[in-house]
Amino acid sequence: MIEVHVFNAFIFDAVKGEGWFQALNFVNGLVAPTFLFVAGFVFVVASDRKLEEFRTYGKAFWKQLSRIGLVWVIGYGLHLPFFSLYRTLYDSTQDQLLQFYQSDILHCIAIGMLIIFIGRIVIRSDMWYQRFLILLGSMFVLLAPVLWDVDYSGLLPGYLASYLNGQQGSMFPLFP
């Protein structure tokens, strides 16, 4: 993932017009979704050992919840328009706030992990949990085209609208 960002930051604009760059750009675009998939897969596999502690709200539950929260906070931290929370909240322009609210891959990972974490705690049967994951994945894929056609800026606050589609500038909304 770091290679993609470094390469794109330092490549000459003239090279971006070359045919091979389009192929490379496509492959580079697969990094974030792959990262998202792997994070979810690793969680599902690793959570089996800690399942009872999750369900009894033991130490592993709070540790996992804090990890999810940390990923979510880092996602917003990378979008701060100022190096001050006070200035971000009170001195930001509307455009700066929209940029701050953008959903990126870290937000998707955090929200996705939270959903499957809660699902794993609530759904006790492995078979029903697998069905839940398949249904959830299918729902996100099937609803995405419908949700992308709606402008949520007038319906929801910016911090929520940015999670639903790319119309608010989010590169990685929850619905791809």
C-alpha cells in the first residue's frame, strides 16, 4: 500500500498518459479492497479463539473494540485540515470539513470490523454467522448502485453522507 502512494506521489505527469500506467493504476487500485478483505478474513479466523471472551465482554472484547476505534480515529486524523482539533472544529471552511468527513479505506475497515465483530458476538452459530456474512456482503454490493445515485448532502449531515457514496468526495465509501 505504501508503494502505491509513494509511486503516485513522485511519478511525472507525462508518464501518467502512457498505456502501461493505466494497467499499473488498475492493479494499484486493487490494493485497498484486498487490504479490506484480508482484514476481515483475518478477524473472522482469529476471533474463533477469543469468542467466549468477546461474548462475556472480557479483556479481549475491549482490546478488539479499542483497536477498531483506533483505526477509525486514525482515518479521521489523516484528514484533519489543521493540526488542532479546536481549529478543525471552529475555523474550518465547509470545503475543509467535507474533506475531513471523507470516508477512506481506514474508515471502511473500522466500520466493517465493527459490524462483523458485533455479528460474531450476537450470532452464536457458525453456520448462521457465515450466512450473515454472505448476506451482508451481497447487500452491500446490490445496494451500491442504488445508493450512488442519491445525493445525501441535503438529507444527512456531511459526516454520515460521506459513508454512503462518493458524491461527497469519499474515495472509499461503505458502498463501493
